[in-house]
Amino acid sequence: MPSWYRVVVWLWCLLSCCHSRTEAGTGAGAGAGEVLVVIACPPLPRRLQEGCFALFDSLREQYQHLAGVIPGDYVLRFHIMHELFNYWTLLDALPGQTRLLNARTEWIIWCQHNTHVASLRGLLEQLHSQDPMEAAYYGHALYDTEATIVHHFAHYKNPRWFPYPLLSAGVVFTGVLLRRLAELVALSAQNATRHSEFAIDASHELARFIFDNLTPDTDRGLKEDHIGGPEGETLERKIILKSAAYICPTALLHSSPETGTSKPVPCLLYAKPEMFAVLPSTLETRLQGQVHTTGSHIYFAIKTCAKFHKERIPIIERTWATDARHRRYYSDVAEVGIPTISTGIPNVQTGHCAKTLAILQLSLKDIIEQRDIRWLMLVDDDTLLSVPRLSALLNGYNHTEHIYLGERYGYRLYAPDGFNYHTGGAGIVLSLPLVRLVLEHCNCPSANAPDDMILGYCLQALGVVALPAAGLHQARPQDYARELLHLQPPISFHKFWNTEPEHTYRRWLGGSGGNQSVPQATDTDRVTVAGAVAPLPPLGGRLQLPGLTAGLGTAEKHLDL
Ligand SMILES: *[C@@H]1O[C@H](CO)[C@@H](O)[C@H](O)[C@H]1NC(C)=O
Ligand SMILES: *[C@@H]1O[C@H](CO)[C@@H](O)[C@H](O)[C@H]1NC(C)=O
Ligand SMILES: *[C@@H]1O[C@H](CO)[C@@H](O)[C@H](O)[C@H]1NC(C)=O
């Protein structure tokens, strides 16, 4: 089947599926407010998509149990929103969602594949007690403990007061807010303040965009919401996330912050942790006819340079190297004692595009002599990993296909020339057929162009989807909210600065042997990406990077902190 045909079929399935899964329930008569439940669903892997359908089925069942007696007399609509192309951030998806919102939409409940709605009835009763005319949104509030690169160093003087929602727990918006937001994003994107061209954490970027660009309705009473931040006096002119006790990071009961008592509030919406079991090593050999992925199927290409041979390589050797049989240190200088392999490319401060392509070339030659290897992972010399958890993750993907897996960032997603890429420090996983594709078609606009971005740009042009892996991290544990690290077993962290790497390794990555619970895919999870690609542009030899990447020609734009 030609690939364009598969794409068409896939798109058709998506649209019709989307359509058939949009349901309107009938509540009361004319004038009744509407509640829209949106389930934002990633394209892959199938395991996550199944989460979306399970949530949809649960909602439909709960709706039927209401037997026409709807709290608040709301009209309900459920909608599965499939993530298409670049629109994985709520903000960038909004213009496409305006058709879902109408003047009667009072509430939007925004869910993800791993959100659980414990009680639809309870939730509707709760919404009925809230003010639908206020431009507001409600969620489980996350806070930074220090200024962090993943949030563009927002509020760096005092980052602790600014709340942003835990997306997987669900977020409730008033129609008033979401309509204004959609309007702003659609009509005046150029005029609105965006702090960065990079999309890293969709949740924080959404909260900040609302904070910076919208104000509460002035005719309505302004009050409360004094958080005591340095900007405290101006907060009443701002919209910040309202922390809602009924939206929880886990299924546990929460005490209500409003009443100050310990009276528990039931969690009506909460995030489901990724439920994975360890596969005992005795069972590792064969899983339904497919050889289970272990560390020995992965080739680790570690990018280093002479200045860090003594400082960083010993840390890797003392930590995750014990689980990484096939590892090579690629440097600007060959040092026999380690050993490192010279790429023949002089070191540069940032960028590394030429070096990374040279590493891929050398690695592929090296791999051809070792039959067992299925995956190549590019990492930095200050990346920490759990190889057992990584192996379990990769077990869910088909290594004979073009698989590009990592921590997904976006660049200029709001513009037509935007693209996704996997950020380098977190570790980038490529299936071997994809390594070959890259070497055939991608090249560097300049030697010090940002390697990870050029790779992402090139692969997007080749129609390869950047698949996000939630456990990979571009920064250190302290750069992420604890709730996030507890929801998903971490697979990698990056940067040793101000940390004790060996402690991080034991505390967050399970130490050697990775005995803690790890993501464990089953055979039914195995991903097929064949149909999920965008159309291939005609390729005559190497891909030329057009004007877009003029700005990417050098490392200036790179986010390699
Ligand atoms: C941006 O702002 C300018 C001046 O305020 C206005 O004339 C222009 O229409 C705005 N552009 C958009 C796309 O809203
Ligand atoms: C993996 O992909 C190849 C090529 O698309 C296909 O032939 C094979 O059946 C797939 N394997 C599994 C287990 O899905
Ligand atoms: C992992 O579990 C095995 C068996 O329970 C134990 O012998 C081993 O010491 C554990 N390894 C680590 C690093 O905890």
C-alpha cells in the first residue's frame, strides 16, 4: 500500500471516529447551559489511545446512569480530540477547537488519556455551585520550588507562588475564559505575549499565557486571589489557576484548603499513575513470540569531549553503565584509557550538529558487527538513565519501523514553519532503520547548528512523528513538580549542576538493576506507526533546509541549558 494512501485512510478513520464519538446528550430545555468534556488524545502508542476510549466509555456509562436527571440541567457533550500534527499544546490546539465552543458552553472539562472522572454526577453538582460567568479555570495546582529552565525561568525572583495545572488530573475552564482565550490565540497571536518560541511544558505555558494576556472582567467584583507573591498587589487584575480540592493528583481524598479543616473532599477528577509491573528476568526471554527488549538490545552513543573525560565519564561508569553493555564514548579526542572514540570533529561550545551526524555514522558501522542491537540512544555525558525502565518502554515499540522517541519539545508551533523535536539531554532513541534514514537524508546547515533541533526538523520533513516518552527529562529532578515525577517512573535526567548524580540515580532512577516498578508494555501495546506519518515530500537525495532554519543555522537559538 503506498504511504500516501495509508495516510488518507488513517486521517479518514480519525475524522470519522472523532465524529462518531462526539455525542450530544439531551438535558433540559432551551436555555440550559452546556458542559463540554474534551479528551485530548495523543496519536500513539495504542496503549494511550485505549486510555482515551476507556475514559470515554466510562463517561458514557456514568451519563446513562444519570437516567436523564442531570444536576444543573446541563446539556452534556463528550468529545475525543485527536492530536494532529503539531498541536500537542493546549494553546496551539485552541484555534482548531473553536467550533466545539458555542455561546451556551458554560464549562469545559479538559481531560487526557490518563485522567479519571470518579463521579460525573458529583462533578456536575460541583460545577453548578461555581460561577460560570467568571473568566476562571480550576485544577490541581503545581508549583515550582526554584526557577527552572523548563519553565523559561519564569518569575525567577520568586517562582514558588505561581500555580499551573497538573494536566493529567483534568482542568475545568469556564466557557467565558476559553472563548476569550481561543479568540485571542486565533486572531491576535502575533500581538499576544509569548515568552519563548519553544514549547516545553504545555501546562506552565498555558498558565503563563493566560496570566500575561487576559484580565478578569472589570465590571465584575474583583477580589481575593492574593497569593502574596511579589506581584501580589497586581494579582487582582490577573487570572491565575484556582486550586480545586476536588481535582487531585491521585485517587486519595484531599483536605479542603478553603475551609482549613481536615474534612476530606472527594476527588471527582484525578490523574491515574502509569500502572506498570516489573517483568521478572526469568520471563524476559520470550513474550508472545517476540524477544523481550533488554539493555543488550540498545546501543548507547554517549557524546562527550576531552574536557569532561575525567569529570563526567566516571560518574556514568559508576551508575547506569553497569546496565548498558553496548556503550561508546564519542569525543573530539581519542583517549585509550577510557576508551573514547574520536569523531574527528573539533569540539564546539553548543550545537554539535556535525558531531552528532558523525556519531550516528560511526555508531552504525560499529553496530553492524553486533547482531543483537535494535535501538540507538544518543545521550550526553551528563545524562543519567534507568536502562531497565528504558528497555521496558522500548518493548512497546516495533524496532523494525521508523521510531523516533524522546522528550518532545516544540519550536514555533504557533507558526506554519513550526516543528517538534526531541531534546538531546534527555536522550534520543532511534530505531536502526531510522538511523539509516537520517544518514541518507539529513545534513547540517552548519557544523554548530543545534543537533537535536535539526534532527527533529529533518525527521518532520521526512514524515516521521516525534513520539513523546513521558519518563525522559531534559533537566534535573528539582526542575519538575514532585507530583509529575510520582505519576510516571522517571527514565532519564540531565545535568549534574547542583546535584549529586549518584544520589539522583539511586533515588529517582531505581539504582542499578532497576528493581522498582518499570513501564512494562505487552504485545498488544506494540506500536505500528506506518499510517501515522504525514505525507512524504518528494526527496531527491539530501534534504535541503530552507529559509526556516536560517535562524537555526547556528547554535544561537539552542536551548541547551
Ligand atoms: C496587533 O495590534 C495592532 C495595534 O494594536 C493592530 O492594529 C493589529 O490589528 C493587531 N494584529 C492582530 C493580528 O490582531
Ligand atoms: C513490525 O513491523 C514490521 C514492518 O512494518 C512488520 O512486518 C511486523 O509484523 C511488525 N511486528 C510486530 C510485532 O508488530
Ligand atoms: C533486585 O532484586 C533482587 C531480588 O529481589 C536482589 O537480589 C537485588 O539485590 C536487587 N537489586 C537492587 C539493586 O536492589
